[in-house]
Amino acid sequence: GEIATSWPARIPDGEHARACSPVLTDTYDTVRFPGSGELPISLFFEDGMSVVHEIVVERASSSQLQILIPVPLGVVKHVRKNHRCLIWQGIDLKERTLVDPNSTLAVCTFSYTSSSVSRASASGCQPGVVAAIAHTHGI
């Protein structure tokens, strides 16, 4: 027999390209865990279908976990622009990553980032003064 569909069998001219060509944007962020210098660390977040996810790093490794999630529908205004956001929570933190307001799906790649110290010349200081910037470990 025939398969019935409710989706139009014919897409109007010009609509096909818009319907089938996603706009891809990249956003990178590291969630730092300031109160915890030791492993394991856990990160919780809720996707656009209200599913709560937990990412746990038990040991330092170069492994990665990649998942596809629906982006939450809520829109926030930041610097006069609208964004959607993913909210990350840990035991001692709550952060957010802003994404394009038209985003519906996100490919999230999780990996462990160890603590680090960056050294840079501090502007406004006497010549030769170097500032150290410490970053705690994170996901």
C-alpha cells in the first residue's frame, strides 16, 4: 500500500534550500570548578526536552564525550542581542553558555581540562611586572 504523510509532497520553489540548509555556529566554553581541585567532578545540565544530564570526570584523561541535544527554548538578552542558553551546574557553580537564538540542536563535546597558570604582562604595571592567571580544572 501507499504511505500517507501529512508533510507536503512538494516544497514550494526556494523553500527547499532554506528547509534543508542549517546554519552552523560554533561556541566554545570551559566550565571551571573553583572549589574543587580534585577529581571526580560532576556537571549537570537540562536539555530542551527537560532531560537532566550528568557528566562525570573520574580521572584525568584526553577522552571526549560527544552528544547531540535539543537546545532549551528560552531566550535571554545579553548586550542588546537575544540568545538561547545552556545552563551548567556543579556542586559549587552555575554558569551558562550563550548560543544563537535560532539554534534548535547542539552538539556538545565534553573533555577534561586540567588546571593551568598563564603568565602575561600586566598593563598599567611597572615595566617588567608579570601577572600570573590561574585557571582551575574544568569540563
